[in-house]
Amino acid sequence: MGKRLNVVSGGVLLSIALLTAGWDLPIAAADEGTPVVVNCGGQPEVKPQSIILTCADNTWAVDKIVWTNWSAGAGAMGTGIEYRRGCVPTCAQGSATYSPVTITLAGAAPPDFRYTSVLVTNQNTGKSDTSSLPRS
């Protein structure tokens, strides 16, 4: 039993040493190629119900997402409710708007199958906006 503890603690120490040395370990690996979205906290999620698109100030997000497609090759597509907070006179004092949208994610590829970009299309106006998704 003592040898097993040494192996486990040695593996933990190796992981800590690699992280401390600045080695890039995968941030969001998916099983069998299942694509993921990295949230603002750096955690991978599969088919999240909401995505915050501006992590710095939370002024743009899509909530209540219903996914109709979720794959690495074809990307992900769904519908949801967009939340936007205007920053006039400041972001803290700006007013919020809510609109039905179509959300499309793209860019999932080996080895981490992490979606890298998003396209949000307002269903009322047809206006589209794109953004990069968080990496970590």
C-alpha cells in the first residue's frame, strides 16, 4: 500500500511541476471527440443552457439555449434568448434588452474539440454578431 501512495503522489507532483514550469496541458479535452465550450471560469461544458459572451463585464450572453445540433464537423446550432446590456451612461447603469436569437458555434477540432467562435443572429432584426469564445 505504501508503494501505491508513492506512485499517486508522484503523479500529482509531476502534474504540479509541469503546470509550474508553464507547460500547456489541455484545458478542455472531450471524450471521443465530443465538442465543448469553455465557460468564463475556464471549465469545459457540453450543450450549456447559457453562454456568457463578454466575460469581462457580462454585458452579452445567450440564455435558455435549446441545441438542435452539436457536433465537431457540422458545428453546433440552437436557439435562445440574447441578453445585452447597453453601457450608457455606464455598463452598470445601462438598460438590458432581451431578444430571441439563433446561436451557431464553430471551430471544434482535434485534439481538444473546443468551439472557438460564435455567431448570434437576432430573429427579430436579422442582425448577426460574431465573437471568439473563451480559451481558458
